[in-house]
Amino acid sequence: MNPFTLIFKEMGHRKGNAVLSLMAVTVAVGFAVMFFSASEGTQRESAQIMGSMNTAADEISKSTQKRTKRIQRDMGQNLRIVSKETDLAHFWDEGFSRETFPENWVKSFTNITDTINYSHLSAVLKWKVQWRDTPAMIYGLAPREVAPPGRKKPIMITTVKRGTVQLGRTLADIHGVKRDATVTVEGVKFEVARVLSEKGSGAEIRIYMHLADAQAVLKREGKINEIQALDCYCADETQDTLALLREQLSPILPQAQVFRMQDMAEAREKQRRDIEWTFSTLMPAIVFFCGIIVGVLAFVNTRARREKIGILRALGKGSGSIAALFLGKALLLGVAGAVCGFTLGTALLLEWGQELLKISPKLIGWDMNNLEWALLLAPVFAALASFIPAMLAVTHDPAETLRHDS
């Protein structure tokens, strides 16, 4: 009889055992998918919080906005790199540097061979102007981020199309400007692509535009005055990360200096570490427990099928054939558990992720990469958990089994 037929007949005959094994694999995969997705979602949300000046506020969950309101005042990504010639008194007072530098400075980070603590680098040109007799900040954003080698991650900035602007809420309300209206900035006409939601920060009077447009209207082609970035934390919590960042910047851009927005960085790090702690402590226990359940069920099954195993051995079935039956069943249950676990884990995260883990639903979803690794690892997990019972079945003397059962 075909081995697959025997496996399916076995599963059909002992449905309870198969269902319980499937549930154990499903739970293990489901929690793994949920925590991996939560970890990735937290990283994306943290980066969006740090880059709030580059993103629309309503793309971040309301719960996260409330929790991080204190650290979202006129701040962007938690690293700000400016020229060493910057008048720091003016910089902290006005929020921008009057010293510009070549836009290609940001590309210096793409040639690094050693691991550095920078990621999500964005070129920015911002300048205070009078717009319709109102103070405003032109905010030019590069259309793409720069990633050092090995630091390429999903893009976190919201790009602004050429010929369009996005207006801060207060600025738009003062002048009665609505979406799709045409406005003139420094003598150049732009379409209002969006009026941003209220942020309660310096973003209220910003005019976001494509970096090239900002360079043109400010007559500073090819120039920027700030590089914004996120830093990637060291495992050693006692290390002075700001000193490390400055040490790493020195050989890359000796003409620049870096500042780290400490409160913002701490908030981002706390969110990241909460998920990591949960993952590192709870996940191994859950996976181990589910593996024990699968192994115990496999052992119970082999004990209950000793007579039939003995008959198969007496009929000439070799050890490999007997082992293939039990391990084949485990592999099939692993595949089914991978699909069920992926569905369960993702559904639970979508349902409770925002409420319990404070992750925006827009940052999590049906990630097929998770299904791929689940289909790869879950069958291996089930087979390993069933390995010892399968070996016991293979090595058992059929004559002794039949004599005992007769």
C-alpha cells in the first residue's frame, strides 16, 4: 500500500491524536508568527514616530500618538547631522542650520565597510520664510532614504511629489487653504496635495515639498542643511551610544557633527525592548511546550500501534519504511500546522495588536514571508519532536511485540 495512503488512514483512524498534534504545531507557529510580526511592526512604528516630520500623523495609531506626544514636539528622526560650522544657538532657537553643505554628503554612508549605528538617512533642506505675511518653514524632503551596507530596511518617509506641497494644519487654516488648491511659494506655483492633521508642534507651520523643489525656490540647488537618521542600538546598554555615533561619524564626514534627541531615542528603545523581552522569554517556552506535546502524542500513538507495527515488520517492512510512516505523518501535520498557525497568528495580531501591543494595523498584515518560513520550519519542528518515538517504533523487536500481544 502507498505510504501516503497508510499515513492518511492512520490519521483518520486516530483523529484525536492527529488533531491534538495539529493544534500544538499551530499554536507554536501562531505565536512565532505573531511575535515576529509584532517585532517588525514595532520597529516600523518606532521609525515612523522618530520621523514624524516626514510622515502624516494619521498614519500612526492614535494610541501611539498619545503615548509619544511628549516626545513629538518639533522633532524628527532621533539623529540630526549638520555642518560643523553651524551656529548652535541659532540652530536650537530656530530649528534649522544656516550652513548648507552638498547633498551628496549623505551618499558617504553607502561606502562604509564596517558596521555602523546609522540607518534611514534622509537629506533635508529647511529654511524659515515669510509666506503670505506668516512665518513658515520650507521643508524639502529627499524622495528616498540612504541605507549603509546591511542596513537596508522598509522606507519610512512619506515622499512629496514634484510640483506639490503638504501644508501644516495651522498654516493652512490661517490662510484658508484646502487640498487641491494652488498656492505660490517664493514665486513658484504648487498644488496642495495634502493638509496635514494637527500635530501640536513646529510642523503646524511647515511647507513640505520635494527636496529639488525646495532647493529651487530657495536658490540652493544641490544643497541641504541637515541629514536626519535613526540610530541602531548596541546590545550593551551601558555604552555611551552618542559618543559611539560621533566616533563613527568622524571618518565618514569630518566636516559634520551629530546630535541625538535623547528623550525620543529612549522612547523608541523602550518600545523595541518591550517586544524583544516578550519574544526572548515567552517564545522559547511556548515552542518547547508545544514540542513536548507533539512528542508525547507521537509516543502514545506508537505505543497504541505496536501490534500493527509488529505485523508490518513481520511482513518485511524495513526500518526505513516504518520510520517514514511516523515522520511522514509529522511532516504533513507540520505543513498543515504552518498554514493554520500563520493564519491564527496574523489574525490575532490584526485583532489585538493595536489594543494590547500598541501597534498600528497599517504596519502589520499578511506577510507571505512569514508563511514561507513557517512552511519550512514547522514540518522540521514536528519531525524532530516525533523523532524519538519513531526511533523506538523502528528498533522494537517485532517478534516480541507479536508474542506480547498474542
